[in-house]
Amino acid sequence: MRYELMLPNQIRKAIAENWPVVLPLGVLEYHGEHMAVGMDTLAVVKTLELFEREADIVILPPFYYGAASYAVAPPEGSGSVQVGGNALAPFAEELFYSLLRIGFRNVHAIIHHQTENFAAGMPTDLAFKSAGRQAIFRFLEKERGEGWWGSQAMADYYSGHAEGANFFNWIQVHPLMPAATDGQYPFDHAGIGETSLMLALCPQAVDAGHFADNTGWYTASAKDASAELGQRGVAMILDHLRAILLA
């Protein structure tokens, strides 16, 4: 369910039933001459739309303005929009804090941009991960006061944590494609993997007539992309979403 279309009674139902609340997180970045600049975010949005058909989830309005960087191409005429991590973190903290105030306790941000080294992190996901932690600490201190963790009421913290009762899981950040897909589906930038995903999910974001206009090494395999390959990737992503959102 799209958050911007929800009525208050529907929001209260989602809170009571602990629905996953998902933020599609991404960037606007040059993806060669053949593909739309919103590819990274569109991949998240479109797979969540498919996942929504099988599970009760809340989909927040997507955030496209992450740290694209100019590593692939300078922005002039290419379209990349760069907002640094230091600027993203305060926004993300306020967003997450507001969602906690509303009553949500099952919040997830999902990102595709620069996630090949997700464990180490990149500017956008690191900013949102840090912001999630800050928002949780801030919220708990507001609700429970200073010294909340050291109070006798938290004596079962470690046993509860071991059983999965962890309030730091109220906000989580995930890659769209987990490490488990390595070797099973091509992970690239604007090559066969990403182009195939767009052909399967959002074909209007690809124009095969511009394959020949590409000059970057990273786009060399794009001409071999297919919707069929993309569907394989979509199936893996949906399995991943089931694992992280329905656990």
C-alpha cells in the first residue's frame, strides 16, 4: 500500500499488525547512453510493486537523491545528481524519527546503488544506517528518559536480544541484491545485469537504439541484455525480499 494514499485508519491497522514499512532508496546517476538515470531506484520501486501483490507492506515515496558520486561520469550533460552523505544523514534521521513517532516498528530502507561491498558500506547506505541508529536512540531516550537502558526494566535485555526482541531492528537498511546472488546473476553498472533488470521491470527505461553510443567499458555487455535474464534476477530479488521483510 502506498503510504501517500493511506487513510489514518489504514495506518493504524498497519501499525497494529506490524506491517513492513519500506523506503525505496537510491540515486539519479548516469547509466550509459541507453538507460534512464533513475535505474538504481526504479529497480527497488518496481520489485516492491511486485512484492506488494503477495504481502501487506507500506511503500513510502521513493527517495532518489542519494550520493550518486561523479565516479562514472561528470554531471554536465549526463544527469548524475550528487548529494553527499553528510547532507543525507540529518534528513534520514528526521525521517526515521518521524516514522517511529507515528508508531512504526518494522522500517526498512532498500538500496541498489553501490551495494557490491554492502558490508563495508558506501556513502548513501552508511548515512541511512547511521541515521537509523541515531533515530532509535533519540526516540528511546524521549520515551523512556535518560538511563533507560540501565534501568531494572531492561534486566532481560540480553536474553530478549538473543530471542530476537531487538529494538535496533526497528530500522534496517538492506541491499536489493544480496551477496548470495553473486555468481548467479551478473552484478554490474549499466551492463547486461542492470539492463536486463530494467527490460524485465521497466522496459521504457531502456533504449536499445543507443547501445552503439556507449563508450564506457562498463556498458560493453549491455547489448546482450534480455528480459528473460532480467526475470531471473527479479525472482532472486523477490526471494530476498521475502526473507528480510517477512521473517
